[in-house]
Amino acid sequence: MRFEGKTALVTGAASGMGFLFSECFLKEGGNVVLADFNEEALQEKTAGLLELYPGRATGVLTDVRRYEDAVKARDKAVETFGRIDVLANFAGGTARRILKVPGELEFPDVPIDVFDFGLDVNLKGPFYMDHAVLSVMREQKSGVIVHLGSVTGVDGDPKGMDYPTAKAGLMYGLTKSVAQYGAKYGIRCVSVSPGPVLTREAMAKLRTLLGRAAEPQEVVDLILYLVSDQASFITGENIMIDGGRSVMPK
Ligand SMILES: NC(=O)c1ccc[n+]([C@@H]2O[C@H](COP(=O)([O-])OP(=O)(O)OC[C@H]3O[C@@H](n4cnc5c(N)ncnc54)[C@H](O)[C@@H]3O)[C@@H](O)[C@H]2O)c1
């Protein structure tokens, strides 16, 4: 029960690793505010968790691309549970996939709106969430912020250029900067950067040194450790969890 009495605000909580993290955080005694822009999935997932953990979960419709929504999510967490111990920024994904851009289109032929979307979700979203939540953590003099990077932030991608650009910004610039700012207030900030994870079947095709993609639980277990007191001396760090993909012989 590592999270008894603690509250996590989780973006991208209606699906994939964000949902799994929320479930595990509740299982270990914590409270969770699920934030997502998919209203139907958010309602369904929040209702399911509330049945299992009465009074310890709530949902807030949040598009992380909008600063007012980041503030709304923060305020909902404070009004409901009185504090925010963990901000877990799971909301993200490649704009080309989410917006269904045909695979054959090269970078200059994809409308710039697609890349605006990708940069907004993957970089400005966590930036907005961190900005909104840090005032609460500063007041509390404690807190942990997690960013979801990606092996693509190290490797690059000649097609979906928004994604590696945004993820590299999170993994290094934002993670280090928030850690530097937060230290004097007892706030830690870490980045976790997966390789392929089986939240989608297509990920099974990607190569890794270990010859397989990750189970979502393997990534979530690392994040649960990092937000727990067991990881109290880790901050400003990007941790790769990619089955060795980033160190494969080229
Ligand atoms: N799955 C992988 O192989 C993999 C690999 C590396 C990094 N990641 C990163 O891990 C994170 C979670 O991945 P996943 O596969 O579990 O994702 P997922 O696609 O299963 O879930 C993402 C969730 O984010 C929500 N979301 C998207 N845009 C949003 C917005 N603007 N505002 C609020 N919510 C929004 C979606 O509705 C969805 O519920 C993402 O940031 C992703 O980039 C995933």
C-alpha cells in the first residue's frame, strides 16, 4: 500500500498505460483523478474504477492542449482530494496515427496542422500540466511529476517529426528544468521512455535487442516505483525502458 492517502492526477487515463497506472495506484491505496479528452471512455473507465474503489476516483474532461483545461484538472484534484502528490503525463501519441494521415505522404506534404496537433499534445500538453500543478506542489512542498518520453525521442523519425521533437523536449529539457526548479520545494521530476509497448498490436513488429515488445505492466511498474518514496533520490533523469532498442547495433 505505497500510495495510501496520496493523490495522482493522471492524463491520458482513459486508455492504455494511463488507465493501467490509475488502476495500480488505486490498488495500492491512493486516490486518482482521471483526465482525458475522450469523454465516453473517460466516463466508462471512471465508473468502473469507482465501483471497485468507492470515493477514491474521479474523472475530469481535459484536453491537455488547452491551458484552461490543465487548470480545471488541477482544481478538480484539489477540490476532491485536497492535494496532488503525483502528476503522471500519459496523454500523447503520434499525430499521423491519431489523425489518420496516409503513410505514403512525406514530411513536407503533410499539412502543418497535423504537426501542430502533435507538438501541442506531446510537448505543450505536459508543459501546461506541469505549470498548472507546480503551484500546488510548491505550496505542499512535495510532489512527483512524470513525463512519458519515447525511444523515438532518441532515434528520430523521418515521417512523424512532431513526435520525436516533442518527446526529446520532454525527456531532457522539460524534465531537467522542472527537476531543477522543484528541488528546493521537495518536488521530483522524471521521464520514462518506452520502446514498443503492447497497448497496440502493431507495436509487436518493432525490433528490440530483447526480441519483443514490452507488456504495459512492465512500464507501469517502473513508473509506480519512480513515483513512490522508494525512488526519493531520483530526479531530473530520463530512464529508457526499451528492451535495448536504443542501443541495438546499427
Ligand atoms: N505504446 C507505445 O508503444 C509507446 C511507446 C513509447 C511512448 N509511449 C507514450 O506513452 C504514453 C501512453 O501511451 P499508450 O500507448 O498507453 O497510449 P493510448 O493511445 O493507449 O492512450 C493515450 C490516451 O491519451 C488520451 N489523449 C490523447 N490526446 C489527448 C489530449 N489532447 N488531452 C487529453 N487526453 C488525450 C487518449 O484519449 C488516450 O486515452 C503516450 O504519451 C505515448 O506517446 C507509448
